[in-house]
Amino acid sequence: MESLKLYDYAASGNCYKVRLLLAQLGRPYERISIDIFAGDTLTDQYRLKNPAGATPVLEKGDGRVLPESNAILLYLSTGTRFLPDDPFDLAQVVRWLIFEQTDVMMTMGGLRFRLLTGRLTADSPDAIRRREGAEAALEFLDEHLRRDSFLAGGRYTVADIATYAYTHVAPEAGLSLGKYPAVQAWLSRVEEQPGFMNDLEPYPENARPGAGTSTYD
């Protein structure tokens, strides 16, 4: 089996989702901790791996690198039980991976980060906008999950792994999951899957505005 390196940030949901898949696959890898608020992603060396200066990045044994969490999930899950072979079901997984990045991560994930690190207060216009978007995303998820146990293909896939990462910490963004019982039941089903683990860490003190050096304002 080829060697893998994962450049990741312990408090990032995008990085956590990759660690979760690797754990459920039982894949060994070298974890390289990147402190995005200590300027680790701003170095010339790191920019060679990901010009966008973001985490996570997967590096193969032959030196090739792959950024973007959901692209990494697709790569690692190909040929496994976590990704359907059927083209239509595969397309459904991709559909949810897009939804996760645009409607989940950008709303509840972004709101959580900004509230926990003191970049926004709950009553600020940007927080209200993101909260409204997050509530719409949760309602959309809840409606789907009233009919289906998992997001795509009738079974647990990387679509669920990706979407779980930021949805399960939605309460940290001030969102009540009590209004979305189907989402709550789905979160429990994800957590019951073999090999499940959760090592998502809190944001450290240097994530607060002005405390570190990063691309995040």
C-alpha cells in the first residue's frame, strides 16, 4: 500500500472529514500538523503543495499532492464501500459534496468559526445572514433525511462523512438541531458506523483576530 501524508489542521472540519475516512478505511498515513494561524500555510514550501494556502493536502508516496477536502475524499474512497460504482449514485455523491461546501461549510461552518474566534457577534448582520443560510441548509437536509437514511446511494458514503463534519457542530454556531429531528437521527447513524471517531479539536487561542498570522481576517 502506498505511503500517504496528510497536511492538516486539527480544528478544521475539512481536515477532520479526511481523518475520519482514513480511520474508517484503516489506512495508515503520516499526519503533519499545520498551524494555519502561525503562518504555516504562507510559506513558499507549503505554497508549492497548495497555492491556495489551505488545508488539508494529501501527498502520495510519489510526491504528487491533492488539495481540497472533498477531492481527497473522492480519491481515497474510489474502489471502496464508501463510494458507489453506479454512475448515477456516484453523481449523487458528488452533488452532496458540492452542497456541503457551498451550503453547509460556508454557512454553519463559517459562522461557527467566526463566533468561536470572536470575529462576529451573534447579532451582527453577517452572522444573521450566515445563520439564515445555515437554517435553510438544515431544513433541506432534514427534508431529504425524512425519506432516506443516508444522503446518497441508499447507504453510508463520503457524502455523509463530508456533511457530518460541520453539521454535527452546528450548535456551536448557535443553531438548534432540535428543530431538525431527521438530521439528529442521521448524525446518530453516522456515529454508529464502524471505525467512527471524532478528534476535531477546539480552535486555539492564536485563531482569534490579531493573535496569529494567516489568510483569515
